[in-house]
Amino acid sequence: MFLCFVLMFVLFDRSDAQQVGSSEKHYIYYKFTVLSKADIFPEFSAVAVADDIQIKHYSNEDWIRSILTEDNWINAPEAPPDSRDWFLHQIRILSNCTDSLCSELHVLQRVIGCELEKLSDGSVNLRAFDEYGFDGEDFMAFDSETLQWIDKHPKAKETKIKWDQQTERIQFLKQYLKNCMNWISTFNNTKKHSPDVCVFARRAPDDHSKLVLICLVTGFYPRDVEMNIRLNRINIQNQISSGIRPNDDESFQMRSSVKIDRNHRGSYDCHVIHSSLTEPVTVEWDGTCIDCKTVFIWLVIAGAASLVLVLVLGVIGYCIYKKKKLNVCIINKIFWAGVNTAFAFGYGPNNRTETQLKRGSRSGSKRTLITYLVVMMVETDNTYGRDDGGKRNSSEHFNHVV
């Protein structure tokens, strides 16, 4: 239900009153919103909007001027005198409510105001409007020329007949809309901000042989702007526009883009026309692509990572090789240390040297010596896994064997 309610506001919104173009537009309107039953939103609300700026809002049966309202809008036309109770009465009738109670949620909206369009040839178009919407659809509109209501929905036929008979109200609306057009025809909005323009490119995500050339215009006010991406001073066709969007400082922004060949030829630029400028602004593209170097950077990173991996594997292999060689040296040293220890304890001819043993001398206590050496190697191997650090001396080993 909440989503549907939000969509109703969107469908019957006049925020698109100004479109992209070379003309200059100004407008003011009052917008009323009425709910058949109050929920998280108030049953009645109203705002006054002028050139995309809220200048007033309705609160506690009074119109309150916005703090940020420009002096330009102080003398703007007041809201029509239709009261809050009048709007609540209308929605109860349209919603078929009984005893002022409504079981279903319905929305009635009204937009009344006028707008001025100054064309590039110097001509001026004026328009006044008083339009109603019901549940997000066009409902009724007042024709200030024929002084009749136009029904835009099947449910509006009965209301049209009734309102066409209210001659006093029709005459009031005629004068109100005429005064609005007289006022806005002399209006001169002094609030203007010139746009900032930048041009850049990105890789096309679906075609690596293409680039997406982007022109971004931001910070401008009023809302109307004309912007084109050009090749050799000629407008490019098939440009994609984001439409005019608001910034948080009451200025606006717009973006246009077009696909071009990566190996482009010619001069590209962004051409902008805005009422704040004494002459159009043209910004040439300098060939900048904000993400074209990304692929190259990733290739460099991948190559560097591969090189590091090879170096790490090489170091690991070298360490394994050195460790094996070191183990052989340790075993050799342990063996001859055992031989010398055996000589020290008298197990072996006193006149035998290590060199003679290496040559295969078999005299002396050969059997006891061999037994000792074997046990020495076994015990030494176990020593590397002992918690006492292998502090047991050679004599203890030998006595243990004996």
C-alpha cells in the first residue's frame, strides 16, 4: 500500500514541467494532496513550488514561507482560497465514504498555477492550469478559455456536470489564473548559477573496441539547459541522457553519453547553453579515459605476482636442498664424534687413529665399538625430539648399552 501511495505522487507530479532545450521557463504552482484516511502521512498537505524551489508549505491551517525563499517570490500569487475542509469533503464524495469514514485509502491531488516559456526566437508562451488527479490518474482539468471543466476519467463525468454549474467559482478561477499569468510575464528571476562542465571517457563494458564518451554538467540554475556532445562541431546522434536531476544545494546536474571508437579520429567536445551564460560554453575532450589503464595495471600486477611466486618456490626448493645436505653433514659428524668418544672410554686400540678406522681397521674391540656407534646414532636421533635438549652425555649412553 505504501509503494502504491508513493507511485501516486510520482504519476501526478509537475516536477517535469521544464525539459531540456534552448528555451527559458519559469513557473509557479500550488500542489494539494488529500488522503481519504490518515496513515503515516497527514490527511491534508500542500506546498508552493516556484522554479523547482519550495517557497511555502501548509501547516496548521496556515501557509508558512520557507526560510530559504528568494526575494523574487515574495510577491508571488497567493494560494486559492479553497479550504482544507473543502478538499476533505471532495475526497469523501469521490471515495464513496459513509459517515465521514473511509475503509480504503484514496488520494486526491490538485495542481494550480501558471508558467512562462521564453523561446529562442524571442516569442513568449503563457499557460495557466488547474488540474486534478485521483488515485494517481488524471481526473479533471479547467479550460480557462472556454471556462469549462474537462473530464479525463470516467468517474469524473458526474463531478464535471456539478462543477460546470458553479459559475461564481468558475469566474474566480478565470481571474486567478489571469492574474498569475500577468505576474509571471513580468517575472525576472535573478537567481542564476553557471554550470561546471567536464568531459571524459570510460571503456564500453559490452564492446572493448568502443569507449563511452561522457559529458557532465552540474551546479547550474535555473533548471533549463541545452547540452550536446559534438564531433568536429557537429552534434552526434543517439546520445543517451540522464535527464535533469537535482543536487542537494537546489542546483541541477545532467549527463549525456555516446559510444565512440577506441581508435577515434577527430575533435570531440561538449557544448552547453544555459541562461546564466552570456555565451555557450564548449569544453573539448583531451582524450582522458578514466579506466582504460585498469587492464594494463592488472596485467602488471599478475606478472609481478607470478614472478614473486617463482622466487618463493625457488627459495623453498633451495632451503629443502640445503636442509638435506645439512642432515648428511650432521649424521657424519655424529658418527665420528661417537668414534672419538669410544676411543676416549677405551673401546678401541690406543694406537688406532680416526684415519686408520676409516681405512677399515678391524683390530681391537670391534664388536663393542660398532654396538656403541649404532646406539649413539639412534639415541642422537631421539635427542632431536627430547624436551631435555639432549643433555645426556656419551658415557651415560654407553653405560646404558653395557
